[in-house]
Amino acid sequence: MNIDELVKFSNFYGGNTDLVLAGGGNTSAKNGNVMYIKSSGTRLATIKAEQFAEIDLSKLSQIFEKEYPQDDREREALVLADLMASKRDENDNKRPSVETMLHALFKQTYVLHLHPAVVNGLTCSSGGEKLAKTLFGEKIIWVDACKPGYILSKICYEKISDYEKQYSESADILFLQNHGVFIADNTVEGLGIKLNSIIDTLEKHLVKKPDVFNETNEDEFCKDIISLFGGCCVAVKSGDIDRFCENYQSALSIINPFTPDHIVYCNAYPLWIENAGQLEEKTEEYKSRFNKLPKVIICKNKGIYCVAPDENKLETVKAVFEDAVKIAVYSQSFGGALNMSENLTDFIVNWEVESYRSKQS
């Protein structure tokens, strides 16, 4: 295993916006008892060798042998402390990726975790698991949506252990509902072959692809939003968005989040308004409820409006929410949209780990 090779394929996949947005996704490589994994808050497109955390796998494995409290906050704080303690250098202040424990479960040298919209069209659909087994065979692992962190890692630990007992080989593809896909292989080339095969298979199953987005900051409503919020605003429209914005019911599949990334970068929920005249009133109600301003505003029969303090943050909000629209469209080919539950959304909103990731991006 060569750290330069890890950096190279991380940059390669991270630079493809069809595969990775903002700080999403992560990569790792193992060398004996050491695993190098992306640190939280870094971006695959630009990550450098020194931005990978070095994990002692023997220390990390002890997490799966321990008993932790049932209380979410207490449990996750203790697990995070043990995760930080598993680094080879105790003076290293980098925080390993939230999915470090999942990467360690795979026996292969390299692991690639991505959230492509077309893949999440499957993982965020009501027919996801059944279709995944139909399209890719029984020898893939499917994990239902659950609390991330220790709970998810423990479930994956059990699923991968059961797989290895049943098939007498190492698991290499794992789909996480409302999240994405993990791919493992002993070569970088093998990762690419498996990823391309998954995407090609899904694309052949599509009955509809997302319409092209049209973006403008010349929309008059953008000026009203900037006047109230400050910063920057862009209007996003498309044929799909027109259909989603017809009424509140039709917009629900893009109002409720699909994945943790949508929560981290766009807030848990956008602001829905029936007409432009409601902007100030509904914004105050939103602030009262969530203690923050919305990053996305959906106006009935007008479109989607993304707002942020500066152009860089605006580009992230826009790209990630467009991703949610794409997933909503792709999911129609796999049984229809399946958004995250309110309980799971609330857990992620209040999870310190995702709060940390949001602040780093």
C-alpha cells in the first residue's frame, strides 16, 4: 500500500461531482495493523497525505468488544473518545472520519465510500433492498437506515461477520439505506471496476433521468431574499422542480431529507412558502422553530431558492440540494422516494459528530 496511491484515487473520485459533493464520501487504505483514513471535514478532491488519520487497528477493534451506555449522547461521546484514542499518534489532532469503524470491518486493502445520486436513488427508495438483491445478487450487504456512529457500526459488524461465515469470503459491497455505498478491494483498479459496474447496472434500470437545472440570480424573488437575509441567493428551476413545487404534498419528497449530507449542508428542512408574500412571516416562524435561518426556500409554483453568506457556501448548498432533487427523480425508478424518518433526522441534527463536520466545511 502506497499513501500516494491513496491520495491519487481519493482526488480522482473526489473531483467528480457526479460521485462526491462538498465534504462527502471517504476513502481508506490498510497496511498491516495501520489504516489510513480521511479525516473529518476534509474534501476528497483536494486531500493531501498529511490529512489522512493513521489508525491502530488493534486499538480500534476494542471498540466492538466494549459495552457502551444506552443514552445516545453519552454513548457517542465515549465512542468518539475511544476512536480518537485509536490513532497511532496521540498528539495528532485530526479527527478520523465518522465511518472509520466501518472501513476497518472490510478485510481488503482499499475502501471507497461514496453517495452518488444514482446510487442513492436506490438506497433512498421504498423498493431498495429487494431491487438491490435482484440487480446485484444475494452476495451484497444491505443495511437499513439506523442511527449512525456506534449503532450503525455494530450492525455492520454483525452483518459482515454473518456474510463471512455464510460465504467463506470477505464482503466487498455494502449498501446503506438513505446513505450510500461502500466498496472494498485489494487494488485501486478493482474499486473502479466495481463502482462502474454498480452505476452502469443502475442506469440501465432507470425509467427517467433528472431534467437539466437552470440557475439564475436575476430572479426578482432572489433580490427579496437577499434584502431579508443578506449574502447571496440563486434560483434553481427545472421541469422536475416545477412538478415538485406544484403543492406541499408533491414537494414532500424534497422537503424531508434523504441523507445525512443533505442535513449537514442544507439544514434538516427547507422553508416552504405558498407565495412570495409569505417570506418574512414564514422565515420568522422557521427561525423560532429551528433557531437558524433556512438555507433553501421552496416557493409554490416558483422554484427552489438557495441562500448563503457567500458564493462558496452558496455553491455547496445549491449542489447538495440539487443532489436531493436528483435522488427524488431517480428513486421513481426503484419504487418511489423513501426519505429519512423524523427520529433519525433529529438524531443527526443533534449529533456532535455531524455538527463538527458541518463547521469544518
